[in-house]
Amino acid sequence: MSASAGCRSFSLFDEPSGRAVPMRVMYPSDAPEQGTQLGSYTLDVACDGPIATGTFPLVVISHGNGGAGVLYRTTAMHLARNGFVVVLPDHAGNTRGDNDLAGTVANLENRPRHVRLVIDWAFGASPFATHLKPDAVAIVGHSLGGYTALAVAGGDDRVNALVLLAPATAWFQAEDALHTVRIPILMLTAEHDAHTPQFHADIVKRGLPDPGLLEHHVVANGGHFSFLGPFPKAMTDVSFPPSQYPEGFDRERFHVAMNAQILAFLLQA
């Protein structure tokens, strides 16, 4: 289908941590898109537009350490325009403006619980519940979001596909750590990644009980932050590493190709 990308904001309360988990949801809509300012970013979305008629798969995107859901806006909009409901939670305590839990065990515990909370809400109290396919849930995770996606998939049988982008996987080195992850996985890693180098991908390749379910591609000349959407010129500076990328790497062109690849994988999975 070809639709507009609707966009609405919500917040959930995570009782164990006592923190709010803000999130944006992008979804297929018949309302026209308009330029909408979300913080430092201008997005072409149908803000608060009605959801289109039909039922759609659910995707949850888990951001990296100290990141935010909006950094994956290009992927979320592309999926929404092509028939997916996409939730972009901000992991409380591990975002750019609220990062006091970075590097803690609590953060590793909270993140997967946030995603399960989002899935519970999506199929329960959310206004999208009647528009969701009951057997189609995927998680996209970048960096520490890759850890989050694997942790959820290992213990939540509602999840039936993963997309791992430069995943951080050091916590899964035990021989049987990934033995319950038996779903299709698309893993994209970057050639020049100083944050999650090759051994992180090797942990996934070595640890899955069925390696045939894994599709792995290395992004030529890519870096760890190449999977983030392009930044506005005002935010592009050497003092802000996520806005930087290897010389000669075309982030905008890459995102067109990456988003098409993710869509094709999820449609098949």
C-alpha cells in the first residue's frame, strides 16, 4: 500500500522504575502529510491523522545508548507509509537528555521491559489495537537497541522477526544465551564501526540455534552511526559524533536503500 505516515505522541508509565516512557507512533493514514516540527527535526507526517482502514503489523524500534526514537524517523516513516504501525519509545534513563542509567544493570533490565510494555499497550489499551495483526510483531534495534531486541525475542513469543543494526551483543556470549531466539533476523553491520566491531556480529552468528534464519550484510564504508537518519545541518558538527560518518559515505542515499531492504525483509518475514 502507499499511504501517508500518521504520527501521534503517547507516554506509558513503567512501574518498576517509576519513570515515564514517552513514545511516538507512526502508522498508515489517509490524511495528507505536512511539515511538522519535532524538536530539532522537520518531518513530513500527518500529525494526529486517523489511521487508515485495515490491519497492520506492529514494529517497535529500540534506539541506541543515549539516543532517542526520533533518530530512526526515516525508517519509521517508510514503514508506516507501507502498511506498518511503528512505535518509537524513548528508553527512560538512557536518552540523550536523560541518561543517568547508562552503563547500569538497571538499564539492561529496563530496556526489554519497556518494549514488552509497548507491545502490551499496543494490543491492549492503544487506539491502534483493532488495527493490528495479532501474529505480526517485529523489533528493530540499533546498537544497545540490538541487545534489547534480542533480549525480548528470547523471552516473548509474540515477536516473530528482528532487524539488528550494528547490535551490541556482548551480554550474549554464553553458549546457550541465544538458544531461544528462533525467528528470522536481518542483521546489518558497518565496515568501519569502532563501537560494535565484528565480534558483536559473530556472537549472533555463533549463538543462534538455526543460523539459516539469519541474513547478514556488511555496509561498505559505513560507521556505527550510519543507521541514524540524516541530521539537519545545524546539528552536523565534529563535536557531535552521531552526525559524522566515514568520508565518502552518502547517508541519505544509504537510508533509501536500507529502508527498502528492511521493508522487504519484514514483508517476507
